Amino acid sequence: MNIFEHYLSEIKDCVLRHKKNLGLINLDNLKSVNLEVPPEKFNFDLSCNISLVLGKSNKINPNNLAAQLKILFENEIKNFEVIEIAGPGFLNIKLSKLAMLKNINLILENNKDYGSKISNDKYNIEFVSANPTGPMHVGHCRGAIFGDVLANLLKFNGNTVIKEYYINDYGNQIDNFVESVFLRIKEIKFKEKFPVKDNLYPGQYIKEIAKKILDKNKNINFDNYDKIFNFLKEKSLIESMELIKNDLNSLGISHDNFISETDLVNKDLVNKTVKKLIDRKFVEEGYLPPPKGEINENWKKTKRLIFKSTLFDDDTDRALQKNDGTWTYFANDVAYHMDKIDRSYNNLINILGADHTGYIKRITAAVSALSNNKVKLNCKVCQLVKLYKNGKPFKMSKRAGDFISVQDLLNEVDKDPIRFMMLNRSNDVELDFDFDKVKIKTKDNPVFYVQYAYARINSLHRALNINLNSKISLNEQNFALNLKEEKIIRKIFEWPKIVESSSKNFEIHKIPFYLYELSTLFHSYWSKGNEDDKYKFIENGKIKRVEILAIINLVTIVIQNGMKILGVSLPKQM
């Protein structure tokens, strides 16, 4: 249930019934009318912009129209108790006692489903997809959590969601990775010194992979690199992906599918995909200039297959072949997205790192070309994370080599603050991760403050020997809320709107923001009882007013639903 949708519908229906009397001729902008949460200073439940929207399109003074609508809504919409005109023509609305009561009861009934807006779309979310040449680093961490939580959010709304990892296990970087493992094996087994070469991976994790392969394959002769290359490649990738999966599991993340780039190539999917684009006249043979900003003496003008991505709003056409005629990484990626389309996903989402912004237009163009514009691809870029401690950039030890791994991060703090704080800013701006902030037990630590609100509520449940599912009977005649309770209820009513906005625009940061604001209101409500006996929750071992019990259960429902989406735990005691 979404009270904003419900009452907005009532408002629009009322205006349509009385449009002649109101002098409204042009109602084309009615879809632009919305209900919002009014500023706190007004102490109202809803705020509507209808007078401003329709006043402008019908050349009527908004305040004059607002005066007419105020009288009309007060007479026609029984759930509206008081309406006031604010500013240039906003209508601030206070709900009736009966409406408040009914809405509270509906939320209590909906419980775990409160806030969800049932949909039945099918989504494929590709995220992380780091090269399997090493463990996850901090740069992957933000995108991994973002993708996981987005999947949780879409599932909360009833969608089918598949979380997918694309394994980039094809190309020169894999050959270099396998060689590095081989040389570490030689170092361990034959005491040969690991060479210093630019193309090799020197990290400690390579030695760990080499040890595991040796331990599991004691009878294998590792003398001849060429002879055992394929075997070693397979085993190295298995061990590397195991490291990555362990890192992901440490963050509370799992994937449904792991798709191998090598498998796609071996299945001839790249050839088939390019042929499809050729048949549709989206590919031609031609020449491309050298990459901008790059000086490459070895580059030469070569005729190759080119995808005409400018037909789909890309800035330039894109090569599908390298100079030597082999497929580009982009060609393989196009084939992968064809595979997604063939699996009948109507919504594709790619979570990308900060260095992949320039890749969005070309892959979006490819999806449009392959699906005849029927499949939508959304790309979300997660910007960089900067680590801070004691107010200064923090340089932690790097177990993996030349980068800070997820395990390095987890050695400092556990997954809950990492998940919460990685989402605490919009994905498209850089994020400062402050180790001091996530360890303190004050309101300055958002994740602690939300968890603490839940723990406090559970202490009440224990003291009263009741649970969340206890039946609450609210009597209309005696129903009353104080100012702090009204503020909490309004925030509770806002939850479905937050879910809808977060889902529609993939703006996950709105959820931790909202949960922190709700928790702040609850803590203020709790503290008032410590300051003034009139506001105490419990008296003689019993709840003083049934409204208090209703409110703490409402807060519990929303915090549980929100933190479940975020994948953050809720301890009952702290």
C-alpha cells in the first residue's frame, strides 16, 4: 500500500468530476501532479502541487485555484481533515483520525510486504565481473554491494532477478596469469627465483594459488610449460574464482550464474552474433583511425569489420576485429549480451566501475541493434572509494600485492558497516569510507544507529513479553497521537515512496538515508520518555498506550524490510 498513490488518485478523480465548475479546460498536465511529504515545519501529512500545475496550464492564478480546491477536497474527500494553502499554491493536507488508523492497520497487516510494489519483470544484473587474475579489491567492493542490493530491491517488488558474473577468462591477461602461477610453482618446487617482468602478476595470492595446485596435483610433472598449459589454465582459473567467490561470500554476496568468455568463444557465439549484425546491415568492412590520445608506432590502417554503433547514438563506430583479424574484447562482449537476450531477459542491468564510463554507449548500442530496440540495457557506474582513518587518507597493508583487497578491508571492519556505508552516497559520486566513523557507537555512525533502534525495540518486546506479530487493537474513539508519534507515522507512510523511487531510478542510497532518518526519529521518541514521565512507554510493567505498541511495531517492520534489502544484519541486543 502506498498512501501517496491512493490519495493522489482520489484527488485526480475529484478534479475530473468537477473540472467544469473549476473552469479547467486543459488537463493534459494532470499526470504531472504529485503528492509529496511536506516540510516538517508545516506539521501536515501530505503536500500537493495540483494548483500550481493546473493553474499554469489553464492560466488561472494558482492561489485562487488552491482556494477552490481546498473547499472541494474538504467536502468530497472524507479522509482529509484539514487543508491549508502554503507558499505559491501548495495544498498541505492533514489526514483524518480514521484515515490514520486505517493506514496503520493496513501496514501492520502487510508486515513483511509493506513497501513492495508488485511487478513481474525479468531482470539480469551483471556485476563485479572482475578479471579472474586475482582477488577482489576495494574498487570492486562498491559495485558488488550495489549490484547485490539492487537485486534484493527488485526481488522485494516481486521481480524475477538473476545475478550474473561474467568471467573474463580469454585473452593475453589470462596467459600472463597462468605463466605467473607456473613460475610460482617453479619457485616453490624447484627454488627458482620468480622473475621481474611487467606482464606478470607478483602478488602473494599467486603463490597461494600455486601452493593449492601443487597440493591437489602431486603427481603432475610441471617441467614443461607448453605441455601442461591447458591443464594449468583450468586449475588456475578454478582456484582464482574460488578466491573471488570467497571474497564475495565474506560480503554476503552470491551469484546465480557464472558465464565464461572462453565458453562463448568456443561455442562460436561471437561469429553467430556478428553474422546477425551483418544480416541486419549494422556491420560493414572499413577502416578506423587510431585511438584518440594514443601514440602507437605499431598501429597500422587495416580493413576490418566495424559495428555501425553511431546508428544507435554512439559517438563513433566500433571495431569488432583487431589488426590481426581476431575478435576484439568488445565483439566478445556483444556476443555475451546476445546470449542474455536469447535467454529472454527484457531488462538488462550492468554495474560498471569508474573506468568503464566510456564503454556504456557502445554496449547499449549493441543491445539495441541485437534486440531491435526491444530489450533495455541500463548501466550504473560506481565511482571510486577513498579510505580514511584519523581524518587522513588511510594506506593499509596490501596482502594481495599492489592493491587493497576486500580481505584487507574486512580485517578492519565486518561486512555490515561495509555494506551499509558503501551505499550511503549516490553511486555516481566518489565515496569516502571513514574507518573511525563506522566503529563508533553514536548517531554519527548510521549503521549502528539503525541497528541500535532495532535493538531498543527488541528490549521493549522482551520487557513486555510480546512479539512483533502480536495482535494490536486500535480504537478509533480513543485513538490519539502526540507530535513525535505523528512525525514517525509520516515517515513510515513514506517508505513505499522510497522503495518506488529507489527501484525506478536504481538509486539505492535513498534506502540507508531513509532508515537513518527513521531511526533518528525513533531515538528522539525514546529519549523523550527518559526526560518526561508523561512520555514513558511502560508503566507498572505494561505498555501505557496501545498507540505506542503500534508505532514500535511499525518501525520494526520498516527497519526489518529495509535492512533485509541492504543485506545488513539486525542484532536483537547491542
